[in-house]
Amino acid sequence: MNYSTIMTAVPSARLARTTPWRAFLQTCALAGTSLILASRLAAAEPAVASTPSDIWETFKTRRSVRNFKPDPVPEADLRRILDAARSAPTSGNQQPWKFLVVRDPAKIAALKEANVQRLLSQSDPQKTLSEEEKNKREIVIRSHLAGYFSAPVYIVILTDNHSDYPDYNHWDGPMAAGYLMLAARALGYGTVFITDGIPDAVTRKILNIPDRYTRVCITPLGVPVQWPQPPAKKPLEDFIAWETL
Ligand SMILES: Cc1cc2nc3c(=O)[nH]c(=O)nc-3n(C[C@H](O)[C@H](O)[C@H](O)COP(=O)(O)O)c2cc1C
């Protein structure tokens, strides 16, 4: 099951299956669902602390963030976060990662532009739309992508195919991503583990990532406009099997 399949569970993605807007709506479905959930819960829930008081609060309040303030992230904070990421366990201690940090606004703008053009052409595969209809779609696409591309920093988490045990990279990569996201949360920054939302091919082309590296994900990193309330989570008991399945 890939991420697109998972997203067919939400209503807007179901709609997406039947229209040429599929890829675009898949990208937006999660963000939209989170926004709706967040706005419903906002009235009932207290505001989330910007900096957690301990590790337990860090786990509990880490959220996928898709809307950021423009505030810059000091390099010292970035280094602290990346240092935490590299403390993750790896197979045979091989540490196969590369963290590509992108802060150049021109590169971030190019990433956004490539995504806009990708979604535009996917929304009109037969090229039958009028100029007016294309312009309307472009406005919608740009506004949906605005939050995704509002962060001051993007980190592409990569693994090196030339590592000691490349067959184990697919385990080692996400370990670092998890650590990175928690470390960012501990310092008050939001992240989101993006896969299909900003496809591998787009990051590879725009950021000139050599074939030698496999992308785990790309995450924006910055101060959230607002900490989202948690999406519905399954109860703990659903996951635990004491002694036997
Ligand atoms: C493997 C994986 C792929 C994901 N891909 C995307 C993505 O492409 N776009 C996106 O906005 N979020 C993506 N997410 C974030 C999830 O949507 C998010 O973690 C989930 O909805 C739960 O919300 P939470 O992180 O706030 O607990 C991905 C997360 C994981 C673990």
C-alpha cells in the first residue's frame, strides 16, 4: 500500500479517483482533512505549548505541520536537530544518511513552481482546458500549495546507496526522520514527513540529487502558524498484543 492508497480513505481523495484532479487532490486531501479536524477541535482543546516541557510532551504534541511562519531557523538549532537525527540507531552502525538542507529562497520557490506545473499538467492530461479554466486551476493549486512551501527550511532526508549495508537503508532512513521530527518539535519547530506531496522526481531534478542517494522524505521545518490538534488516533489497546497474537 502506498501513500496515495492510504489517502483514498478520506472523502476528498475518494472524489479524486473520479476526476483528472486526482493527483492534486491527493496532495491536498490530507492537509484539508487536518484543517477541518483542527478547526472542529480548536474550540474544545486548549492551545498547544510552543515548546514541550519534557520528552513525553514532545512525543504527544509532535504534529504534521503544513503552514509556517517566515521566521528564520538559526543554524545552531538546525545543527542540534540534525545531531539528534544522527543519533538514531542503524543496521551495523552504518549511518548511511545525508541530510540535504535547503534554505535558499530561490530553490524553495523553484520546488514550489515545479509542483504547481506538475499538478497543473496532471489536472489537464489531454490539454483540453481553456486558458481561463487553466488560470482558475492554477490559482487554486497555488493557494493549496502555499502552506506546504511557506517554511524557511526544507530538509531532504537521504540514504546513500553506497553504504555498507544498502539493503538495510530502508530501515535506517526513517529512523533518522523520526528522531529529526521529535528533535524539531522539542525546539518548537514543526515538520511533516512528505512523500508524494512533493514527489521524489521533483526534488531530485530541482535540487540536483545524484542517483547515488535514495530519498526517504522531504520535510519543511519552521515555526508553525499554529500547532494542529491531533488527528484521530487509534486507541493504545488496538496495538498491543500481550504474549500472543
Ligand atoms: C510514510 C509517510 C508518508 C507521508 N506522506 C505525506 C505526504 O506526502 N504529504 C503530507 O502532507 N503528509 C504526509 N505524511 C504525514 C501524515 O499524513 C501524518 O503523519 C498523519 O496524517 C498523522 O498526523 P500527525 O503526524 O500529525 O500525527 C506522511 C507520513 C508518513 C509516515
